[in-house]
Amino acid sequence: MNKELEALKLDLEEFKLSKTTEFILLRFDREEALNMLKALTPPTVDEVCKALSDFLREEISYDNKQFHYIIKNTQCLMFVTETYDNNTFSLGVYLPPHLITMIGRFYEGVEK
């Protein structure tokens, strides 16, 4: 996916430099390209933490390896994800599919 993302960024740069009379068509293509760019860009750590915090109703943190939160009134860490050396991770909580996908896309972006 990284190659596609780089190619799309180059296409957008070329678009910014080009001049044409077909403004409406190019504007549509540019908006479509921006939507594709957004869809291909992995979520940031802040976006993932916010989405997890909203769902779990806990303050989620990321320590450059895994997402976690501190259980209220204790010093115990609860891991949302645990990462392993072979580029895999496990989930320590039940999550809906869209959050699992978001976490997976985040870790794919970190790999690169």
C-alpha cells in the first residue's frame, strides 16, 4: 500500500503544478484523489487513542509499541494490544470490527 500512497502523492503534486481549462473535471479528480489519499493513509496514534478512548471510556496511551490504559484506582496496566517480535499483535479487550481494522492499519503504517 505504501507504493500506491507515494504514487498518489506525486499525482497530487503534479496536479497542483498543472494549468488547464477543464477546471471542473480536474477539481473532481483532485477531490477524488484527496479522498483516496485519506483512505490509504494509516491512522495516527492520536486518532487510534481517541477512537479507543471513546469506545472503552478510558484514557488510552501508546508507548511506541502497544496501546494500554491504567485500571481506575489501581496501578495495573490493561493492554489493549500486545505486540510481538514477528510483527503480530493480540487484543486484550473486545472491540468492534472498525476499531480492529483501524489498529491493524496503524500497525501497518508503523512497520513501514
